[in-house]
Amino acid sequence: MDKIIDLRSDTVTLPSPAMKAAIQSAVLGDDVFEEDPTINELERKVAALLQFDKALFVPSGTMSNLIAVLVHCGRGSEAIVGDRSHTFIYEAGGISTMGGVHSYQIPNLDDGSMDTDRIRAAIRDDNVHFPVTRLICLENTHNMCFGTPLKPGFIRETVDIARENNLRIHVDGARLFNAAAAQKVPAAELVDSVDSVSVCLSKGLSAPVGSLLCGSSEFIYHARRYRKTLGGGMRQAGVLAAAGIVALDEMIPRLEEDHNNARILADGLAQMKGIHIRLDQVHTNLVFFNLDSYRIEPHELVIQMEKRGVRFLQTGPNRFRMVTHYGIEQDDIVYSLEQLAHLV
Ligand SMILES: *Cc1c(COP(=O)(O)O)cnc(C)c1O
């Protein structure tokens, strides 16, 4: 086995040859002084792409979401979040521990949305007993809801609720470009009336490090200070931005390939007797499935597949996730399906 087919996540992607070349030749400066030309170029490029005043380069999606909540909310205020959202589950409770922001969790529906009546009902009245509602957070695509792109109608209705109630809206768009590719619309259209969005370079776009937080000039002014507070002010960070610039040009146009591979994978899984998969829940590059028969124990399946050179995640007692990404070719999908068929 010479090649490991690593389907655990799109975060395992390695920089392309063009990214490595760009890193080598990047023009650098001190970004805390706002003097790194490559960082400045990346920030301008992403702001223009998503049609925001400004963008800020930050080390991770987690820090990006935290900064957004810190800017939009004050201590003792409340942010409405989905109960399967990355911010609620996977960011170590940062909005509470670092920001003193209370979260109001609303159940996510399987399409990544939330019942808009429940969003309305969650907004607090002005009463000394209550925290003050300031923010609604959305996630697009929705990681724990099968990588589903949010429906434009849901986004529009949530924006209306926010405007009526003087709330802000932040979008965790770690995989926003996957949503745009799946729905065949420009990414800017998916965030055209929200207050801030965070996009990751290090997921499907395959850059080594970094996210961009976008918003108004005033929002980014405050975000820059919080980035410093959190220790995210980096110096010659243009070495990272150089790869990010290439990532935008090179990787956004090929996300559809990942989605096609995910579809081939899902169709193959659906044809296997021992596997249960909801094909209607495969929209982008994330594929979830269960074992239907117990010819093999769930944890044993992962071990046996690893021996055959295929890695993926067990995400529950009988639940698995495979993610397609740059570096995974159609042949790899065919090979993975063949090996799986032997075991289930
Ligand atoms: C990965 C991810 C993040 C966080 O990104 P990191 O760079 O790993 O901190 C945030 N939101 C979603 C939906 C993600 O998938």
C-alpha cells in the first residue's frame, strides 16, 4: 500500500505545488503594522470576492468566529446559535469562556436551518432578568447537518428577523464556497445581507493555515483589536497568505469535482447491502453512512479499512463520515468502495 486515501476530513489537504512556489516567492512585511503586502492583497481579494468593505486574516476558523461574536456582542448578552453548530459544539465554548456571551441554542433541522418561529421566540424581551439578544449565527454549509448548503429563503427570512429586531447576523462559512458551488451561485450572493462572514482557506481550499473574517470597515477595526487580544496578530504572515491567494484561484473552481466524487462514493455505498445511507442528504463533499448488517463491528470496519490504506472517521456508535477533497481522485473512490464491499 503506497498511497493512504485519507477521507477523514478536508482539513488533511496539503498545499499544491503552486502554493509552495507562491510561499517561496512571497513579498513579506510585518502584518501587525499592516505592512505585509501579501496579507493585504489576500484581504482585499476576499473582501472584493464576497463584497464586504474589509477582510481580516486570522489563524483559524475558531478564532474568526470568536472574534465575530466578540465584536457583535458584549458581556452578558446572548447569541442565538444552532444546537449542531460548530460554534456551539466544537469551539471549546469560547464565546462564553472568553466573551462572557450566553448562547441560546435552537435545534438545527437536517437541512442546517432552524425553525424561524423558534428564532423569533428566542429573542428576549427587555426585562432585567434576561440577557440582551444581540446576534444570530448561521453555518453554511452546515457541517453536522451533512454538509448541507443553507436554502437562500431561510437566510433571507433570518435576515429579516434580525433587521426587525435590531440584531446582527454572522455566518460561519468555513465551507461557504462549497455551498456556492453546490447551488451554482456566486458566494457573495449567499452573504449579501449579513453583517459578517468567516471563510476557511484550510478546508476544501487546501491552504495550510488561515481564515478570513469579513465585515464593514468599522467591524474589522474592532475585529483587528480582538485578534491582537487573542494573540492572533502575526508578523510575516504573508507566507500563509501567499498560499491562500493561490487557493482561491486554484481550488474554488475544482470544488465541484469533490462534490462529484462524493456523489460517486454515496451512490456506491447505497448499492452495498450492509450499508445504510440517505442519498438525499449528500449535497457537497461530506458523506455520512451507517452499517446496516453486523457482519463487522463498527470500530473494526475503521481498523480493517485503515489496513487497506483507507482512513475515515467513526462519528457515532454506528455512524461514519467520509470527506472528499483535493488529492482524492475518482480512482481512490473506486478503490475505497471495492475494499469496503469486501468487509460489509
Ligand atoms: C472547521 C470548521 C471551523 C473552524 O475552523 P478551524 O480553522 O479548524 O478552527 C468552523 N466552522 C466550521 C463549520 C468548520 O467546519
